[in-house]
Amino acid sequence: MTNGSAGLGDSGKQGVYYGWYVLAALFFASFLAIGSRQGFGVFVETWEEDWGVTTAAISLAAAIGWLVNGFSQPLVGWLTDKYGGRPVVVVSLAVMALATVGVGAVSNVLGLIVLYGVVISFAAGGISPATTGVVIARWFGRKRGTAMSILVAGGSIGGLIVVPFLSYLLIEFGWQIAWVIVGALALGLGTPLLLMVVRSRPSDMGLYIDGEKPLESENGEPQIEVPMVGPGFVDQWRDALSSKPIWQLSFGYFVCGITTASISVHFVRWAVSEDITTGTAALAFGVLSAINAAGVLVVGVLSDRLQRKNLLGAVYLVRGLAFISLIVVPGEQAIWAFAVIGGMSWLATVPLTVSLTADVYGVRNLGTLFGFANMSHQIGGAAAVMAFGWAFTELGSYDIPFMIGAITLLVAGIVSLSIREKSHSVRYVQVVPEGAAVDAVPLVKSSR
């Protein structure tokens, strides 16, 4: 057996595996949650005019939101490891939806900080890959990369549809109605769907990972195989902190946060400063999300066949080119160049990072460990949102922040490529040490 997932059987003979239904429900939750958060930037100029504040002031609310969301990640990840993902995602989306409706009644930056910066952002941690990704990692083994990419595509398609939808609602009905409608959709559709469909792990329904039960021996008893574990699998999440990969992955994700948060908040504001309309900017972000939805699926499938760290490094480098295009490409062409180049890489870091974390450290503490990676992502995002807002307020231009973003992406690409995946990942190295954590996927022989 040469691969950590090669021995898993094919569930196709037993009908549709229930894990795909779980994936579909979490896909829709990500569509709503991530799509609405990416739409924050649509309202920045409107709030400036309505409330008589600066870009930097609005950026403060967004930055606090990213920071609060970051600090929530290890906590919701730990809760997922301890109690399962189902209660975490259901409660989180319900709270997020109610608070989103409440934003429609906000009349100043302070109210925005409380509802968006604290309540919504903390609850959104429960609809992040620190929880949804852990649930999927426990339902899928052989097709983990593909399933993760489909999950993340929910956020991309959310950007494709929800961001232009919010722009339309803003123009036609005002920003207050826009927030109420999105919150009502999440509360009326998303939360009940999660409650009815999602289960934390296959064993909750008497199922097996990938839908394949162990083969029977000649006497009719299930064959018992010793679970294979990777050399870096840990019993306690703290043990992972003494190894190099978690820090390499977290650094890359820190840079990912810098670049995605700054764009989600400032992209429309930058476009307006370049005499590009809000509607055009929202449409361009939709194009970016559409390209990303396709790109992330391709990356997910490839990641089940190639080294994930090489794909991760390439994603960061391509995104760096997208940032450079905002500086060197003239006029309105820049927004479309960024949409196309950036779309190839936008959320593709998520399935690669969470899958690599699972490959190196196992799924027992995946929620907590990826929660820390997510925290670094959000801390980077919070710092970037504030810095970009301050730079635009003081300098009247985003060129310097965009260049800094490109440089950090170059470094993140190099760091990711330096990860020694073949030495640390269960996909390439499998051991059965005495007393090891045996939370890995039991590798049963294929029935084909």
C-alpha cells in the first residue's frame, strides 16, 4: 500500500453516500456566510456618506471583525473536536443570521463594531473551515481533497452571487434592506437545512468513512486492520506546535488573510477611487468568484494526486501576480485583470491547507490545529484591513499596500514550497508505532 488513502473502497455500489448530503448542506451554509462577509466592501462608500466618517473608520469595524473571528477559530475548532461539528455549525449560523438582520438597524460605526465586528464575526467562526472542514475530513478519506474543494467552492459561489446581489439590493432598496434580506435567508433556509442534514461523523449514523464498511473474513467476521498513522500524528494538539509544518502552514495562511481581507473590504473602494462604479466592481468580484469556483475544484482534484504543498505554493505566487496587476495595468483594465488572475487562486488555499494539516497531524485535533491556522489568517486580515484603510485615507492611493501584499505572497509561496510533505504526510509515510494516536482513517482493502 503506497498511499494513505489508497485502500479505501468505492461507495458507489451502495447508492449515494450520505457524506455528499452533508457536504451539500455545508456548501450552502458557506455560500451564505462567506458570500455575505465578502460583500462588506459594497457598503463602505455608502456608510461613509450616510454617517459622515472616513474609510479608516469603517475599516476599524471590519478589522475588529477579522480579529474577533480569528480568536474564535481555536475555540470553535476545539468545540468541534470535543462535541462534534453539527451543534457548532447550527448555532453559529443561527446567531450570525439574527445579527445580520440586526445590522439593518445600525446607525453609526459603534453599532457596526458591536454587531458586525463582534457578534457576526465570532459566530462566523463556526461556519469556517475550522468546523465545516473538520466535519468533511471525518466523512471523507479517499476523496478528501475533492470534497474540501467543493466545500470551499461554496464560498466562491457565494461571492459570485451574493456580492452582486447585495450591490443590487443596495441600489434598489438601500443598505438596510440588503442586510435584512440576507440575514433572513440564512435564518429561514440555511439553519434548518443544517439541523436536518448535517451529522458530525459517519458513526453517528452507523456508517463508515467514504461509505465503505470493512470486508468480511471467511468466517463472516469483519476484518480488523491496524489503522495507519503518519509520523506526525499527535494525541494532544500542543504536541504539533513543536514541529515545523504547522508554523509553515500558519505563516502562509497569515499572508492569505492579509490579501483576502484587504480585497474583500477595500476592492470596491479602490475601484470607486479609479472612477469605476460600485456595480462594475461588484460584477468584477463576481467574475473573480466564478473563476475561483472552477479553479478551487481543479486544485482539489489535483491535490488528491499531487503534492499539496506544491499546489499551495503556486496558488500564493499566482495571487501575487494578481496584486501586481492592480498597480501596473492601466485604468479599468486592472479590475478585470485582477478578477481573472486572482480568481485562479482566491480560496484555493483553504482545501489545501486544511487537507495538509489533516495529512500531517491526523483528524483527532484537526479542529483545534486548523483553528490556530485560521486565527493567524484572521489576524493578518485585521492588520491589513486597518493598514489599507489608513494608507488610503492618508495617501489617497492603494498602490503601496498592494505592492506590500504582492511581496508577502512571494514569501508565502516560497515558504509553502519548502514544506517537506513527503517526510511528514500520511499519504507518503505510514507507521504504526506503539501507543500512537490511532484516530486516522482505518485503511480497508478495496472491494473492487
